Amino acid sequence: MTSIRLNDPATEPVAVEEMRAHLRLTGSEEDSSLSGFLKAARTHIEQATRRALISQSWRLYLDGWPVGRIVRLPVSPVQSVDQITVYDRDGNASQLGPSDWQLDRSAQPERVKIKLGAGLPATDMMAAEIDFTAGYGVSAADVPENFRQAVRLLAGHWFEHREAGTDLAITSLPQGLDRLLSTVRVPLL
């Protein structure tokens, strides 16, 4: 199983203006740097927790169905399954309809249950792609506060230690970050 993000979020969970106030900066000279640190912090937190903070599209590639045709999605929270494409041994694609699968949000990570034999190619299935949307919502207000605080904490740490060299800035994380994220990690597949 391999997954890729198809598009970056349209916004960040913490705005540059909010980060400027958090750091007690009075001017906008550092806005470009702050924007980069905010994006990097969001990305780091998403990778560490296997969660998407702001709505984004993903694609999961499969070489075949797992046992029981239950596919665990690699990123939470899942808002929707947008499309499932199945390829036969000749590379011909066919779409599964919404009646061919069911999204189970009660599991962590969320999973898709493929109905037995539903909409599958006439020849043996070779591969599948599942396109889905993950995230808490489209705006920063949709993101839980513990994630927003983690983004501020990490972006602020990297901003304050940017001149310390790559070892300190990248390998050290601010105190309290692990506590903010410890209860929200999605289990490994």
C-alpha cells in the first residue's frame, strides 16, 4: 500500500497574523519565514499523527484487496471516499459505485469495506486506487485546538532556533509537543 496527497490544503490551521501575535512580532517583515514554518509544522504534525488537519485529497494504491476486503485508510479523519478505481490484469480501469463499498468511520484508522464481488472486473483484479478526502474541515476554525497549539509551538520553536544550525532546529522538538500529540496518533496499519 502506498498513499500520496493529491493536493495541499488551501489554508493552514494557523494564520500568519495569528503566529505573529503568538511570537509578539509587531512588523510583517518575517511573514514569509513564518508562512514556511507554519507549513512545515503542519506537515510534521500530520506525519507524526497520521492525521490531516485541513481538508485535502489523498489516493491510496493497492496491489490487491486485503483479507476480508477491508482496506484501512492511512490518514484520518476521513470525510469521504470520492472514488474507487479497479484495474484488471490488462490495465483496464473500472469504477466501483457507492453501493459497492461502505466507509466505516467507527474504526481507527477508518476503513473501507468492499462488498464481495461488487463491480469487480470480469478478469482478475490486478490493482486498485481509492481516492478520499481527509481532514477536520476547510478552515482553521475546524481544526481542534490541541493541533493548532502544536502547530504554533513547533513553528515558534523553529522560528526562534533558525540560526542555531540544522542539528538543533530539526532534531530537537519543543517541550510539551509530545504531550499535545500523544493521545491523537492514529495507530499504524
